[in-house]
Amino acid sequence: MIVDKLGRRFRNLRVSLTAACNYACTYCVPDGKRLQPARNELPATELLKGVKLLQQAAGIDKLRITGGEPLVTPKFDEFLLGVMALPLADVSLTTNGQLLGRKREVIRESGIKRINVSLDTLNPMRFQQIARGGDLGTVLEGIDGLLADGIKVKINMVPLRTQNHSDVLAMLDYCLDRGIELRYIELMRMGHLVKGNAFQSDFISMQSLLDIIAEKYEFARTDAPYDSTSVRFQVPGRGVFGVIANESEPFCSSCTRLRLSSDGYLYGCLSSSRRQSISDLLDMPSHLALPKLQNILVSALTDKKLAFEGEATVMKFIGG
């Protein structure tokens, strides 16, 4: 087992199927241009080989499918069905929800139990201002379809002081009414937000969010799994919400996450731009590939930080 001095190891793999996205969210893409696929993106079969190798080399037992936006790529169906057939304790998906209706059948067929939908507002005008693409009604219909199919839904919201600050309570109302866990994600100092004033202008801290919520709801902090990214709160008789407090309460000391990009690179930490390709290993016999991959993983584990520091690496390319 590959473990560092803090007891951290890689258990949770996030696989970016593509760097492409059908949105151009303001906190992700400053110039408003939609993201395109990365050069030399791997097909589903190669990404599945990578997952299997990482299971053997690191003991990966949890996997999240990410992007870009994973539902836009033609390889989504094959990868989803393939990964659901692997011996993993948990498989989940993060999507902006715009194509959930089109993919409902394969999602249902796959047997996946958990899906996170990124949604920052219930106001159609603000939705367009933030996402710069898509249609709010289509996303909400997709969420309703998941719930009808018995799939557990979480919604991820990035609160922005200049754009959706007034939606913090409305989003929580919507989620509590439907048995959905809302997770507020503190804005992260990534990509174009590393430098300049944009980060400070839009950042809303966990305490500020809790102050807003306390205007309407009583709540108490509750337990979360050891390696959870979310600080969770119970609203008595209603449900649970969480805050992913990257700045206020970093979770780096217990992080078990490893990221595989769509073009075959491994990233050990969001605060490090270091990456290592595993593409050459995918055609090797496993007895030759595994020792090489274990050496890569030892190196990737040393990239993990003690606290989130921010990085010019653009998170959209490596799966959040």
C-alpha cells in the first residue's frame, strides 16, 4: 500500500472523460469561450484500462466520472457501463445536468446510484449570466427524472458575491423540499482566479453562508466520512446541507483523491500542476505496467499539500 506520513493514500479516483463543456461558466472560463476536447483524448477502452490498473496499483475503490462535462462526449455510455461492471465500492457522476434527459436510459441501465448536478441558481436570467449556455428548465426536468428513477441527487452550488449571493436560501429551500443534499462550494483560487481581484470580489466564506442560512433555518453540524470534502449540517426535520470549505476549513490532510485526465495524465493534487502520463502503460502487460505505475503514484502522493494553496492549473481539465 502506498501511504504518506499523514496516512493519506489514493482511494478515490476522479476520471475526466473530456475537457469539452457545453457551458462557459464565469468562474471557470473568463473569456466566455466554450471548452474544447483536449488533444489526444483517450477512448473509453483506454480510460477503463487505466482505471483497472489503478485499482490494482493503489487499491482504488471509489470513482467519480467528471469532465469538462462528461455527458457531451460520445464515449460516456461505454465508459459508464464499463466502469459500473468493475469491482468498485462506489461510482458517482458529476454533471451540469443539461443532457440528463437524453442520457436517462443509459444512466438507468447502468445502475448508478449517485449523481451530483452543478447548479448555481434557480433564476433563469442569472442562470444564463453564469453558465453562458444551456437552459435552466431542461436541467430541472433532468433532476426530476433522476429522482423519479430513485437516484440519489446532490446539487453543487458555487456562491458568488456579485452574481448569485441572493440565491443561497432559495437553493436550499428547493433542495430540502426534494430530499436533495445541497453543497455550497467555496470559490477556489484556480486558473484565472489565482491572480488579480476577481477571487476576493466574488468569494463568500463558509461563515458568511451559515449566517445567511441562520436567518431562516436552525441547523447543527453533523458527522461526515473521514475523507469527505464537505462540512455537513443537519436541518432538524428537513434534511442535510454541506459546505465544501476549500478556504475556510481545508480538507487536504485527509484527502484520498487522485485525478486522471481525459488525455491520460495523473494529478495527485489540485494545488500542484505536476502531472505524469500513464498512456504508455496502457498497452503493456500488467506485470510490466504495475511497477511503473506504482512509482508514478509514489511521486504523485508527494504532490499533496497540507492546505489548499491555489494553482494556475485549470480545474476544468482534470475533473474537479
